[in-house]
Amino acid sequence: MFWGATGQAIVLNELLHSNGFTLSCLFDKSNQIESPVDGVPIFHTEPELFDFLKYYDVHYFSVAIGGNGGHHRMAIHEKLTAKGLFPATVFHPKSNIATDAIINEGSQILINATVCSRVKIGKQVIINSSASIDHESIINDGVHIGPGSVLSGCVEVGKCTFIGSGTVVLPRIKIGKNSVIGAASTVTKNIPDGVVAYGTPCKIMGKTNQKT
């Protein structure tokens, strides 16, 4: 099942069959959203969803919420695992993943993304299309790396941080948790927790409203 039924669900649906899964249903709290997958039901309340799951052979879930939604992905992860479901970890067949990379449960590696040697990726991480994570980097739980971003070697990104499309992060940089890095930035210095930063070079422009 997918929790979320907009753009990220459409992207994830492409990956299911190559990862050995079949989509059974979707959930989205907005009752204005229709199922983006023909023939697959969508539910808009949790009682409806969990009643369906009781009677159908559904074992796995993906959280189809992208952008700056790391906290939401992690909260949904905890809710659904408590219900006995298992987080699906999915890889696009055209992604490039080193054999010694560690990728934890619920993470999503999209088309043409590259994950290099000894990279560690936490739970519910999204590595978006054509992003590149170089050797020995650490990407913590709930992070989203935007399309086309390049993280050089030994970079660390804190929990639930969002890195916008086309960003370049220089080697050995540490970016804190709950932060937002704007698109097309060049990160040349460490970034603390809970800030909004962007530009070339990347500069702190404000604070996020997320808890740190």
C-alpha cells in the first residue's frame, strides 16, 4: 500500500513490479484526490484503510510523501509498523548502488541515482532521480535528496533535512537535522540544525518551524 497518492505515488508505482511488489491500495487524507492508478482503490480515512487491510493480503507499505516531509514519513512509518506492516525498500532498476552501501528500511532510490561505496542511508530516505551520493557519506532517517543533487565524499546529512534539486555539497560537510537547503545551492561550509539556507555559496537565511 502507499500512504500518499500524488506525485511521489506515481513515481513509486513505476518501481513496484521490478521490486517484486503489487499495489493493493492507497491512502490520502484529502478526499479531493482520486487514485492515480487505474483499478487500485484509495481510502481517505484511517478506519476505512485499516478495515481493508484486515481482509486483504497486504504486508508492505511505502510512504509516498516527498519534499520537506521527513517528519511525516517517519511518523507514518512508526504508525504502520505498529500495525504489523513492513516498510518496503525500493530501488529503480536504472539506479546505481554499490554492493557495500547500507540502505535501511522504507527508503527509495529513484531512476539514475547513484549511491557509492560505504554510503549509509537511514530509514525513509528519498534519493531522487539522478542524485549522486559519494563514498562514505551518511544520510540519516527521513532525509530527501532532490533530483540532480551531488553530495561529495564523507558528507553527513542530519535527520529529516531536505536538500533541493541540483544542489552541490562539498566533501566532508555536515548538514544538521531539520534543515532545508534551497535548490541549486553550493554548500561549502557546515550547516546547523533547523535552518533554511540557500545560494552559492550557501548561506543561512532563516529558521525552519520543525522541532530540533
